[in-house]
Amino acid sequence: MFKQIWKGWTKAVSVIFTPLFLIVALVQPDAPENMLLGVPLVPVIAAGQGILIGAMVCLGLKILSFKK
């Protein structure tokens, strides 16, 4: 279950935010030059978030199983 949550979160966040960061970096006139450096980091950050969220969900399910 952890792997499904982690991969799903990573793919979803990457698909949504990578094009947004790219559009903002290329279209906005007052965007910082180093914004383009952040575009390849979006999937890495999303993977880190996915790991944390997957761990929290699995931990919550484990705690709930002890209460029943």
C-alpha cells in the first residue's frame, strides 16, 4: 500500500506542478532566472512528500487497527 500511495502522489504532483513551474519560469517577465533550475527538482520534492504522506497513512492505518 505504501508504494501505491508514494508513486501516485509523486506522479500526480509532478504532472500538475512541473508544467506550471515551467510556464511561470518562461512566461513571467519578473520571474527569477534560477526558477528554471527548480523545474527538474519538482519530481524530487514530490517524491519526498509522497514518502512522508505514504508513511503517515500507513502509520494511521496501523494505529486504527490496534484500536479495533
